[in-house]
Amino acid sequence: MNSNQSRRSFLASLGGGAAAASVPEALGRQAMPGASSPIACTGDRYILPRKVLLWECTRKEIREAIESGRLKAAIVPTGSTEQHNEHLAMIHDTASVLLVAQNAALRIYPEAIVATPVPVGISPYWMERKGTLTLRPETFLAVVYEICESLKAHGLKTVLILNGHGGNAAPLKSQLPEWRAKLGIKLDACSYWEAYTEGNAARYMETGMAGIPGHSAEFETSVALAAFPDRVHREGVDYSKVKLNLKSAEDAGGDRKSYEESLLSTPEKGEALVRIAVDWTAGRIRQMISQS
């Protein structure tokens, strides 16, 4: 089996858990945007993965799903467009949180929909690195709130904000009490790496994982190698020649350390870590639905 077939099998299996591991390749090629087949396995059935992505649905599909009571909740992914060292694409945070959100929604289809992700976050501390985009906290929070407000207006009363960027985490948590009071819905916010405990992280990670995973290091690079290896670019990376012109020498040293740690990454680690996050997120949204 070549690497592309292995990746397709991994992505196809996420939405349905263990039951999907036996999906025929002709049927199991897509469990996230960008793969080649319109079929994925969830539990004991096959569905169109686009049906859990709000922006890929028609108004008729969304209206009928809400009015029938089948669709009960929404996941709002929040990420970033920011530097991820010399080797990872800047969209990594958004891509990884969308991967987790979509496959968690597939697990509990048709009860949850994934809203259009917020692809730029709060990243002022990376602005010395070219290409990073950032929003002021008040701008970012206003966008997220108004997405939740829109979902409520359409009749969805359970919303999970699923975050994939460290700079967004604390601001989102701080707003929850106010937003819950204003919206009057079942609302929560978490980062998908909250799924990792000291135990399950140590099982797969040589560098450990305390709090927010290391930026562009072993964890994030492993996820990318598993799910979107075309976004990993090590070609031509030579840290003896990297000229970042950063104000802080310590900061530059941190970049180099992260890159060195990224060399420990493997697709197998990424697959295991993504599965943990998908399981945890599906469980969290299922619990919110049961309590609403």
C-alpha cells in the first residue's frame, strides 16, 4: 500500500471509528475536504461527507434537517493563518481543527453540522515572521459571536466552538459566560488538544504535551504528515542558513528547537493523536446534545 492509499484509509476510517476500517477503497476515500471520493463510512452506513459541512449544503438541506429535528447542534471551528516554522503551511491550525470537527460530526451524523471555520485568529506574537495574519481580539471574538448568533437564529440551540489555535483559547473561554447569557443556548468552547491527557500524550509523543501542544514541533507535524502531507515542506530547509531577523535571540532559538523536535514526527503518531481528538470531540458534542 502506498502512502496515498494509507492516507485515504486513515481519513476514511475516522468518521466511523473501528467499523470504518474495512471500508473498500473505492468507497472510503473521503472523510474530509480535498480527498477524491464523495462517500465515507459513519457507523454502519455510508454518507456524503459534505452533508456535515454547512457551507457545502443547500438551504433546502439545512432547513429540512433543522425542521425535522434531525440536526440538533453545530460545531464552529476556529483556527489561524500564521507561520508554522520553515516546513508547515500557514493554514495548519485551521486545517487540523476542521479535520477534527468534520470527523466528529460524521461520528454523530445527522445530529451535528460544521459551520464555516474562522481561518484567521489572534496571532500578534508571530508578526515578526512573514506571512502571519492576525486579528485584534475584539474583532475575532465579534466574528465568532455573530456566527453563533446566526446559528441560533436558524434554530440551532447547541453550539460547540472548537478551537485549533493557542492564541484564541483564553479569549474564547473568557467570553463564554457573557455569550451564554446573551444567546440563551447551550454553548461551550474548547481546544481539541484538551483531549490529550498526560498518559495518552506520553504514549505517542517523545517530547510530551503539557497544555498547548508545541508549535510546529512533533505534535503538529505528526498531524500534518497523517492528514495532509502535501502541507509539509522540508525541502530546502537548512537552519544554518535561516535568517529570520528576530529581535529576540531566544525567540529564534525556540524556532530552531521546534524544528528539531518536528523531526521526531511520524504519520503513525499523527493518526493516533487525531483519533483521540475526534473521539473526544464527538463525545463532547454528544453530551451537549443530551443535556440540551
